[in-house]
Amino acid sequence: AMIKSTSRLTDSLLPKDEPKLATPLLLLLAQHRSLVLVNAEAPYIKMVSEQFDRCHGTLLQYVDFLGSAVTPRSNYAILIPSLDDLIHLYHLDPEVAFLIYRPVMRLFKSQRTPDVCWPLDDKNAASDPSTKFESDPADYSDSMVLDIGSNKNPIRL
């Protein structure tokens, strides 16, 4: 029953031929999370904090759902806006933008090795003693690419 309901929800949010609702819903949840605190009235702080907690919990659950339901993971990277857009265009708090973007960050690959790694965890640069503490991470971050599939151009960090 759980698999069937998950697939129905996925089909509703990510239909093959219609506009996709998954991204706008994700952005609205994330924006509403911030607005709960901005539009809060002080005498009702307990109600405001409860609403914020529920909204944040729903956002966490929704991001987790999208991360597991959208396969392959490179499709998730295509589905959501860039990290820069999440923060500057959609005005999301940085912690929320990184929460949404975290599954995409798992797709970064080093051009030096075939391994998937976090952008600042380049194993070759980390194992080289000359780059351990002396070099700036920006010196070797240009060797990181976001692999979103063979038919798409990789995104350089």
C-alpha cells in the first residue's frame, strides 16, 4: 500500500506530459517556513512556534520524499533550481536552500578521480600534504563537476 501511494503521489507531482507541481510546491513550502516567523504576532508565540515546527517538518519530509522518489538522482538535480537561484531569486534562507540542494551535492564528481565526493572532499587534494592547509579550496574547486547525466552539460563548481 505504501509503494502504491508513493507512486501515485510521484505521478501527481511529476506527470510526464503536464507542468510539474513538485518544484513550485517545494518552493512554496520553503518560503512559507520563513514567512511564518516574519508575519508572527508576539502574543501568540506558542502557536507561531508550533506552526513553524509543522511547516519545517513538512518541508523535511517533502525533501526526503523527492530525494527518494525522483530517480535517477540526476533528475532531482534537473528538477530543482540552482543553489544561487534558491537563495537570490526565491529568497530562501541559506539553511533551507542547502537542505533542498543537499541531494544534488552528492552528485559532484572530481575530475581527478572517478569517485563521487563532496565539493571540498577532493581525495587527491586532501592527500597531497602541500595542499592540506596552505592552499585555498578555491584553487582546486574548479576540478569539481556536477554530473547530471550524459545528455546534459556538466555544471562546474
